[in-house]
Amino acid sequence: MKIKAQFAMVLNLDKCIGCHTCSIPCKNVWTNRKGAEYMWYNNVETKPGIGYPRQWEDQRLHNGGWHLQGNRLALRAGGRAHKLLNIFHNPDLSTIDAYYEPWNYNYERLIDSPRRKHQPAIRPVSQITGEPLDLKWGPNWEDDLAGAGETAPKDVNFKDLDHAAYLQFRSVFMFYLPRLCEHCLNPACAASCPSGALYKREEDGIVLVDQERCRGWRFCVTGCPYKKTYFNWKSGRAEKCIFCYPRIESGQTTLCAHTCVGRIRYVGIILYDAERILQAAAAATDQEVYPAHLEILLDPRDPQIQATAHAQGISASMLAAAARSPVYKLIKTWRLALPLHPEFRTLPMVWYIPPLSPLQNYAAEKDSGDILDHMRIPVRYMANLLTAGDEAPVRLSLHRLMALRQFMRNRRVGEEKDSPRQSETGLSESTLEEMYRLLALAPFEERYVVPTRGTVAHGSTLEVQGLSGFADEPS
């Protein structure tokens, strides 16, 4: 067993209000320069929809991520021979139109306009060419279902569903999906790079681009199935989300998490067995990848895991943070959070709690079938998004969220003491109270558990949440 530490993030879609507050500080701090105008390391999409860039989820078009060739894991976009033959022309590369050509306006024309009978008008101008643009797409083109009547039929998450029925006015549904780099355990972007410029940090699993080694081949852009690696047209180098590592290294959380007004994000450390990554990523079917992914995540409170991890060089501060981290509970203990498109086989480390939605016609049909089948958002849609079409984990997560709501409603209003839904999900009162605190009331320091370096002197004893006897080496 080779234990490594990895930063992970959980996003509670049940609370996201689509305000884009997470995207703005990220944009202002990390992509405020020439050549990066079209980049959004963090963006918020409205589902259903095809997203940014266009149809990023459809790997029949983009050839991102991994797939099985026989019993062997291989890149969809081809191996070394394929890349060598296409090194001066990447056939799978998305054009700027798939993202959007960034534009601006000549505001001086409004300010400096002489007095006139009619108000002056200005046209959008490309920030790349300087020429006038006819706007046809943008990063939030589908915001709040704008244009979904035209674009949503191409949403791959409607697989096995009649999209036309769900896009009718009275049946349409909507939720928000914030997205950032997944900082995967098995990153296809790094495996696709001929220069070896993309790498995964040994100490915390953050995936970065070495700007000195990058040669601008752009195979990382096509290799990433989430399309969160970008090409800077000005510098000729690849760029991507850096998980705000300068902030992380000083004990602060990411900007997107820090500024989230909905308090939907949780950041912490996960321990995993690196020797079993290939086994998990090469699971026999797409639906088996998620359970295999869960299996390689290790309990940070297990004394044996703690001892082995420390013996292998993981610092005491990192282990203490992992023991206090909220993400392990949400992902593995309570099984509330699920990975985004596990069928890409990259083993992503940004996970999502699926949203509950209003019931439709449940009063007339409350004795027939699963209550989730009367919800506005189809379970099948959520399963296609989060579990490669396997509905069972989605149903478990949603039933537990409903049990939590009913438990708190009973406590506040005084209805049933022991609800059937609570007993069906196997959750005790103490567990429900802990879930409620974390999902609804948890303060900043409980939602973001970020270790700092060199805080414990050599030879001292660490006493944090039951973790004792380990100390950091001197820095």
C-alpha cells in the first residue's frame, strides 16, 4: 500500500443559487492577462444544457479521458504514435468558437460622442483580432435555461430519457453545476502531454503546468474530458486551475470556496492508496468505476492507516487535517457526494451532492413507487451526470437528504418522531444531527480544513481529533 494525500472538494448542488460569485474572484486573480480572456478556471453552468465549451461532456466529439481497449486502459485520443503523427495538427482540438471569442466594447465612443439626436450605439469587438463580432456563444449563454430549447437536446445526460418531454414548459427542470479542474487521481491531461509539462504534486495531488517545459502542443487540452485545461494564444502555453495553491500553502482555502455566498463548498484532505489507481480506473464497466474509486479512499481516522501514512512521509499536520476533513464523511462515510462523469476514468476529486427538487403530482400518487420518481429532476439525468447511469448511488444520496429534511422538520414542527424514511436509510439521530450541522450550520473552519506546513516542532506530540504521537520533520 502506497498512501498519498490529495486535496478534494465537495459541492452541495442542493444549495447552489447560480450567482457566479465563485467565478469572479477566480477570473480577476488568475486569468486577468492577455491570451487568457476566454478562460474560466471556475464557471457555473445551468443544467440541462451543453455547457462551456460546447458539448464538453460528449467524448464522441472531443475524445477526452480514458477508455478500455480490451482489458487495457488507454487514452481516447490515442497514444504516443498517434500524437507523434499529429504533433503539428491536433485533430481533436476544439476551436475558439466552442468556448467563445472574447469581446469588448468601445466605450469611449459613448463617452466622447458629440451631442446628437439619437443615442450612439457600439458593437462588440474581438479581443483577439480587434474586428467587430457577431455574437453567437458565450460562457453563460445558457444561463437560467436561456436558449435551452435549442441547445439542451444535445445534452448527453438525457441518455435513456425523452428530452422533448422534459423541455416542455410545464415539465422543464433546472439546477446549477459549478465546475473547476477535477485534479484527478488519474489525470488524462498529464498522460497526454508529450513534453511532460503537466504533473501532479507529490505532497497534495494538485495538478499543475510547468510553464518552462510546456511547448504548446495542446494535447492536454483535448486529453482533459472536463475541458479545464486551456491554451493561452498569447504566450503559446497551456494553463489551468491551480487550486489556488499559493493560498493553500499558507493555510487558506481556494478563492471559489472562500467567496461562495451559498456556502456550498467543502475543502479538505483525502488519503488514498496510489497502488490501486490503475485497478480502479480500469474497472470492467463504466458503472463499476465509482465503487472502485471509493475503495481506494482510506479512512483517515484508522490508526493503522495513520501510522502507515506517517511512516511513508506524510506529515502530521496533513494527517491531522485529513482526520478533521469534512470531505471524507460526505464522500465515503455518508455517501452523499458523487463524482462527475466517472466513466471518463480519470478518478476526479471534485465531488457533487445531487440536488433535491419539488415533487410533481405526489399527493395523488404517494403510494406508488419511489418518491424520487415524482421529483422534477429525473433521477436518470442525475445518474448519467454523476454515476455513469447507475441510479442506486443517486437514490441513496437523495433519500438520505430527504431523511435529513424530514428529521429536522419533525424536530421543528413536531410531526412524526421516527419517520419511515429515516429508518430506511439507516441513519441514527446523532448522524442526522452531524449531517445537519455540516450541511447547514458549519462555520468556516469546519468547511475548509487546510493544513499548514512546519507548524509542529520535531519531537513534539500532536493531539488533534484523536490523532497523536506523530510530529512533522523540521522544515
